[in-house]
Amino acid sequence: SVPQVAIVGRPNVGKSSLFNWIARRRLAIVDNFEGVTRDRMTTMIEFEERFFELIDTGGMGIEDPDDLTADVQRQIEMAINCADVILLVVDVQTGLMPLDELVAERLRGVERPVILVANKADQDHQDIHADEFHRMGRGHLQTVSTTQNRNREDLLRLIVERL
Ligand code: GDP
Ligand code: MG
């Protein structure tokens, strides 16, 4: 069957934006509010004749916006259960947050390729701010900007190399 690629990360880092940007279609709901209830979204992606199913797990079944740990835990469980490759999304503009470290911590024992996607690097000079994420100690780091359309092909190449 088709390899599965799951997007995980704390609320508001741009997981749904990343999903839509990779898909080049507005499928997942992007919002400015944290912890809105949404269903899991999936879509088929083709890149250079390779196929994978992309999954946006964010906000999955979250009932209590204050209980972000439970939300993150659900994402991780889903990723562990079905993902062949995990996209761990962080935000270069806010920098490393405790919840990012929690996600990285939960993924530590997961033996699947992880790509650390440093989103919101809207301008070249913001790439340098991604360096601090190296201490999450997990996966290849790729800066992107979904709003400025930066590094989409680089990210897709990294994904298909790991399928
Ligand atoms: P999610 O909660 O992780 O799914 O995040 P969303 O995709 O809903 O996005 C949260 C916010 O970040 C929205 O206001 C997006 O417009 C914004 N956002 C997403 N990607 C980028 C980006 O590359 N640059 C900037 N500046 N903002 C972004
Ligand atoms: Mg989302």
C-alpha cells in the first residue's frame, strides 16, 4: 500500500498550512485559534513519480484547548501507529517552546524517519533561527515557509528519499 507521512507538532506551528501547501490545495482548515476540533485529514501526494499519503493529525479530537499534552499525545500515537515518515513541525518565529520539546521527547523511541520542518522561515535570514531546533536531537532539519513558498521541493525530496 501507499506509504504514510504524518504531520505532528504543537498547535499553531502551521501543520495544516503545510498540509495544504504540499497538496497545493486548501483542504485542511488553517486558523489563528489554537486547539480547534478538527478531523484528521489525508490526501495523496505525488512527487517525481513517487506517491505517499499525507496526514494532518493536528487538533485531532481535542476537546480541551488547555490540555495540549493530550492533543500531542494523540498525534504521536497516530504517527506511531501508521506513519512511515514523520514531519515534526516547529516555528522559527516563536523559537523552541516547551511543547516542542515534549513532542520531540515523545518521538524519541519511535524508529521511523523524522524530518524536522522549521516553518515560518519567510525570509532567508530567518533560516539561522532554525539552528536552535537541532537540540531537539531528531531528524534532518529543513526550513520552509508555506506562506512565502520557500523550499517546497527540498522538503518533498527529503520525504520521498525516506519512503
Ligand atoms: P496548525 O495549528 O499547526 O495546524 O497551524 P495552522 O496551519 O492553522 O497555522 C497557524 C497560523 O500560522 C496561521 O495564522 C497561518 O497563517 C500561520 N502560518 C502558517 N505557515 C506560515 C508561514 O510559513 N509563515 C507565516 N508567517 N505564518 C504562517
Ligand atoms: Mg491544524
